[in-house]
Amino acid sequence: MTTKENTLSIVALGGVNEIGKNMYMLQYGDDIIVIDCGSKFPDESLLGIDLIIPDISYLLENSDKVKALIVTHGHEDHIGGIPYILKQLNIPIYGTRLTLGLIQIKLKEHGLLKSTKLITIDSESSFNLGKIGLSFFRINHSIPDCVGIVFNTPEGTVVHTGDFKFDLTPVNEQHPDLYRLASIGNNGVLALLSESTNAERPGFTPSERLVGAHIEEAFMKAQQKIFISTFASNVHRLQQVIDAAVKTNRKVALLGRSMINVVTIATELDYLQIPEGMLVDANEVSKMPPHEIVILCTGSQGEPMAALSRIASSNHRQVEILPGDTVILAATSIPGNERNVSRIVDNLFQLKANVIYGSGAATGMHVSGHASQEEMKLMLAFMKPKYFIPIHGEFRMLHQHRLLAETMGVAKDNIFIVNNGDVVDIRNQEAHQSRKITNGNTLVDGLGIGDVGTIVLRDRKLLSEDGILIVVITLSKMDGKILSGPDVISRGFVYVRESEKLLDEVSRITVTTINQLQEKNITQWGIYKHTIKESVGNYLYTHTKRRPIILPLIMQV
């Protein structure tokens, strides 16, 4: 992508037509500003992959122009990719106090804390990065310290909402700055980038404050231990659990590394108010009267290794669920996680626990952190943008948000639904979308970043479906005669003791293939291996309709 000096370019590097790994880019001339750097978890097709992060090929090619990373809030889909990106592109990071606190945990784990420049901002901050001026506004979400961003460029003002909703009675008393939003709109907004997660949901998203009363009611009814699982980053919810525990004279034990990390950081930064002596070690739970304890844990999305999953399978070394205990899932399943959550709920019922689960609307234990349709309209009414780019959502959500924008007076031709990598260019206040930059997914596997591609994933898929067949043969270095083998080893393909005839035929085919190649005076090992794989593979598919990975190992002695 080449950007002319007087052109403003807006690009989604991640976060459109998908849920997760949010990353956006604003460029004017030689100034590039990156917004958020999230991650998302892989689906079942990405075998062995730990994490998916945005592709930053364009940023690496233009590293001298990248001024900063601005982070809107501290959720994983906005900060999860930061440590991996910093290993390739070390740039300053701007964020609010809690957001930077959560980022610091990740940087420390990756050994990057000392080498990374972190700058604290708040809703009153303003500064320039090259020719682009930045200011911020306070917004509500399911984590404190969220901001939207205002970019003042020579072309005009661009607004990025971040994740938001309008909660007029927030738990932490951080009300949305409606006056500031109106002022931004009155000064003129060239382009608005607004999140679309709940674009299909009519009405307004309820206030987080409503959940607190339901949690208290459940605590008062519980006769024995209470287990409550929620997103570790939902600091508002954590405070409500603490408050309910205080009112019902219970102590709180924390389970799960992310839960302990978030509570520690949020308490240190004064975002969580926990009375002294309220927290107890998980090892003490078994020694306490059951009606005096609450276990606050991770695992509301059915993650196999999270605390709740291990407790539900009676596989946790510190705590166990007994008949009559109460288990509360204070979160709604993210699409794709329903099966794992259902499995945990089944296990909990088998343990004879009292389980409160299901959608937030049904139980009162959860409300969304994202704007519903009326709030999205309100944001559009405040901003009155000339151009509109719906972000952060799958295509049907982006499409619905476009329809809402049209009802609010945005011209149909001025709305851009983009894919990741699409570039919206604005020059002389006229916008066009006609170019793309290189973009895709970067896969994280263990310590490897981007080193697993389609060929490796294809092999893993074949291994998981049809297994592997290893053919080992030893040839004489003098005359090429077979000294031992072929030995055929099957893993995940067939059970050897029940398939002796099949494997004997594989050995015979291998010997025949080698003899035929030697008669033609062929000595290249690559041709030997390829021909063995082809002849053995054809035979196996004919007789089994399976295609295992065939690995010939030829040795010379």
C-alpha cells in the first residue's frame, strides 16, 4: 500500500467479519497509529494452535512510520496480541491505568516489561503524534477505564468508539461523558468507526447494576458453598461478588491464574474495594464451614483447563463440589463455546449441585457490555458522521449496523463494510475503498509466532483423521541391497495385530518399488521416498479408503 502525503487511510487489520483479535490502523502521510492489538482462540480446525493474532506485515514494512499503539481497554480481544507483536515491532503503548496494569502482567511473563514504553492516559488526555492530534472520551463497558478515541487529522476528525454501551447507573460511578460526545459531534466528524457486536439486539443493554441484586439474592438463598464463575476481566462483576459476600458474611477464595492476576492488579490500582481479611487461600476452603465461603473462579466459557472445568470433573486438588453447593455461571456463552459449557453444566448436576446458568436475561446474572441498537443510534446521533465504518463483529452484525446508520441519516454510499485488509482512503474529504494490504491470521503455537502455515495444519489434520504409517528400511551402501526391513509402524491408522496381512502387503510393495527403481539405476533418495509414498498410498486407499501420512525412512549402512 502506498499512501500519498495528503491522504488519510483507515484500515482494519483485525476485528471485522469476526469476533476477536481487534486491530485497526490510521495513516496520514508518514504517520501511522495502531488501535488495539487483540487475540482470539482457534476453532477446532486449527489443531494445536494456541492463539490467533493479527497479521502485521504492513506495519513491519513501514516500521519507521508507526508512532504508537493506542489501547481502548483491557479485554483479551484488544490486548492479547501485544506481547507477540512487540517481539517484532517495539512501539510505545498508550492506555489507561487499569489497561496498562493488565498489559504489564503479559509483558512481564514474556520478559518485555523493561524494554517497552508505557504511557498512561485518561479521558482528559490530549497530545499529537506527528500530524495527528489525539484526545479521548470516557465510555462504559464490562471493564473499567474504557475510552473512545478522537483523531484530529488534516482531513478531518475520525472517531473510534472502542467497545461501549451507555450505562447511566454504572457500578463504578464512571458515567459516560455525554456532553463530551455531543461536543465532538457538533465540531464535525468526518468518519466514525463504531462497534457492532449487539447490532442485532433491539432496545438498550441493561445496566450492570441490575446484576448485583440478583447475585445478592442467590447468595442469601445458598445454604452451603457458593461457586461463581465469570470473566476475570469483568471487574464490576468481581466487585459485586465481593459486596454480596460481605453482606452474607462469607469469605472469598480465588481460583484461576487470570482471576488472581486481575484481582491483584485491580486492587492495587484501587479499582476493587476488598475489605481486609476478606480473601482466603484456596487451601483453607476445606477447613471452613461451607456456609461461610464463596469460590470466585475462571471457566465460565467451558475452557478445559480453567478452574471450573477441573472442579466440575472432580479433578481440582484444592476444592470440591458437594451435594447442595450452589454454582453460578455469571456469563453468557460466547458463540462456539456452548458445547463445552453444556458439558460442565451436566457434570455439575451429576454432582448434585444447585446450578444457576443460561442467558443473562433468564438468570439475571449477566448483562452484556456492548451497546444494543438504540445505543448505537444514540452514538450515531451524537457524532453525525459523514462516513461510517461499522467494526468489531461478524458480517451480519456489520450489515445490521449499516441499516441502523441509514435510518440515522448517513448516506448509503458513505457507509463502508470492509474486510480485514481493506483500505478506506479519504482525500479532500472524499472517501473511496478500492485497495487492500496484505492481511491474514498469524498463528501462535507454543513459542512459535507465524511459523505454522497451511501445510503444517494440513498434516496435523491428516494425522488426526487417518494417522501415520512409518516404513523403515536399511540398504547396503556398497550395492544397495536390502539389509533389513521393511519394518512398518502404524500410529493412529490400524491396529497392527489385526492388520498383519495389510502391513505385510505394504512391505511387499515397498520391496518391489525399491527393486524397480534400482533396475532403472535411480539413486536419489527423494525419488525413492516419493515413489514409495505414492505406491503404498494408492494401495492403502484402495483397501481402506483412508489416507494416512506415509513416512518412508531409508538408511544406508
